[in-house]
Amino acid sequence: MNTNKKRLNIYTVCAMALLIAMMVLLKKIGAIETPYFKFSFSSLPVVLAAMMLGPVEGAIVAVVGEFIAQITGQYGLMPTTFIYIWPPAVRALVVGGAAVFLRRQKGCRLDEQPVVCYVTCVIAAMLTTTANTFAIWVESVFYNLSFTPSLFFVPARYTTGVLTAVLVATVCIPILRGLRRSGVLKYAE
């Protein structure tokens, strides 16, 4: 293995670890959460990881970060923990997939195309909310609970998801540009 490839691996692992820690902190400290409504910037590290490192690395950040947040949260490790750790990966796969597609097909980065970036983040948020709603349904089946009360909050959850996606995209674009100017991303690209 050559030195550049080794640096890339070390850089990737370190960047992922930092983004996982950032996700857990944002989920714990800066979240407004009820059983059916959640507002937080915990998707910011997932979107950054997907745009900087790719969809697989972004999905790993999402799954590991969500798992740590779940087991250190108020409920701890539950049988349904494994249902809820996968929806955040949807966001990473969509955003990272779009970033890879633009890079390979158009020769540009997702953050250099603001409209495409916003649209991608909104679509990813809607798909993530759909996956979370499905997880709530699976949990209701698992525990033999009624899913009907959850349906009342679905429009608010989608609205919050879209607003969060717009705010996250607004923050991600200048962060990525700044990281590129500073030379921090030279090993990632």
C-alpha cells in the first residue's frame, strides 16, 4: 500500500470519527424532540460526510452515529433500536449518490450547484422521513400498538424535515467551500 492510499484511509477514518461525534453531540445537545416531532441539526454531519467522502462513508457515519445516540439516549438498547438506525443512512445514500453522479458525469461538485444541492437535500429529507415513518409503523406492529395517532403528526414531520434540509444545505455549502480553500479536503478528493 502506498503512502497516499494509506493517508486517504487514515484521513477517511478520522474524518468519519469526528463527524460521528459531531452527529451524536448535535442530536443530544441541540435537539428539540417529542415522540412524534424532532428538530435538530444532527443530519449536518451526515450530509457533510456524504458530500466529502461518498455515500457509503456517509451511511456509515449515519448508522454508527444514530446507534450511539440511541443506546446512550433515554431508552438505551432496545429490540427496536436496530429499526431506527437505518433511516438516517437514506439521507447519506441519496446525497452521496447525487454528489458522486455530478462529479463523474458533469465534472462538478454538489456544493458548486446550489439549486441541485438544495433539491437533493430536500428529496433526501423526505425519503428519510418516509423511512422513519415506516420504522414507527414497524415498531407499532412489534409492540402491538396503534399506528393511527402517529399519522396525525406525519405532515408536521415532513415539514420539519424539509425545513431542516434547507437549513443544512445552507450551512453545508459554505463549510465545504471553506474546507476546500483551507486544503483540509485534499485527501478526500
